[in-house]
Amino acid sequence: MPLTPAVEVWAIGAIIGSLLLGPQGMLFQPLNGPTKSEEERHDNWLRSVNALFPFPESFLERASKEMQLKIDSFPNNPPRLPDGRIITNSLLKELYGLREYDWKFVEAMLKVDPDQRPTAKELLRYSWLEPPLPYYHPKRLYSRIRLAVFRGLVSILKRWNSFLDRVAGEDGARPGYNKERDS
């Protein structure tokens, strides 16, 4: 997949998701200890993604035959916690006490198909990013953290766009960039 702003949205979603899970939680981390080979790490990552955010048909149609075969094998071997429970989105929310409001924001950024992910402009409309509450409000600190994280996202996307402008071809076309979708 070419590096586009949609890839950066995924990365920020994974970071925010990991931050919401707290110090002991980390999305897409091997649960049974470190894996030995690059292929095992890749397979573990694919299995984790499929368990939490299943691959849509629109993505599978573009995937290589090899990847499609691996993904087809996952229902027979889903990722599990040490106690045997299958890892799912709802189990993560339950284990870490996540609010639906927070997790929906993360889920939007972690859509497997980049064409289904929101753009930075669309993310600005999410209520998760509403302005900080008044200083006397008990949830003010939480709102300030959310706003700071999003400002970081905007900064990364601006730097990414600047980089893409520098590497654009003579015709101004950016590699892997769909102007209608990503603007």
C-alpha cells in the first residue's frame, strides 16, 4: 500500500487506541510473547487486525492471493488471551473499561480499507475532538489530552503533505495520492 495520509490516520488511530488502553494495553502487540520471525510478526499482526477490525470485501479484492489465503485461515486460529478467550473489539472494551464514545473514534481511524477511513477534515467533525471544557469541569483534563493528541495528528498530516509536495512528479502528481479522496 502506498504511503498516503490515510496511512497516517491509521497510525494515529493505533496510537490513540493504545493510549486509551493504558500502560498495560497495546494494540497489535503479540500476546504470547515475542515472535521469532518477520513472517510470524506479520501473520500475528494480520490475525490481530482481522479479529478487531475484520477485512472488508473491498480490501480483500485488492489483496494478493497469498494474503487472501492467510486471512481465510484466521477463523480457525483467532488470537486468544492466555485464559483462552478470543480477542474481539467488545472484549477489549470490557477488559479496559473503554467508553463507546472513545472507541468509535479509534475504530473509524482503524478501518482496514484506506478508502473507508475518514480524512483529516472528516476527523475534525467527530465530537471526540470538541473544544476543552471550562476549567471547573471535572473532565477538563481528559478533554485537553484529546485535543493535544489531535493537534499532534494535524501536525503529522501537515508534515506528510509537505513531504509529498516535495517528492511530487513534474506533473505535480503525488505518489499514491487520490486528490478527490484525500483533500
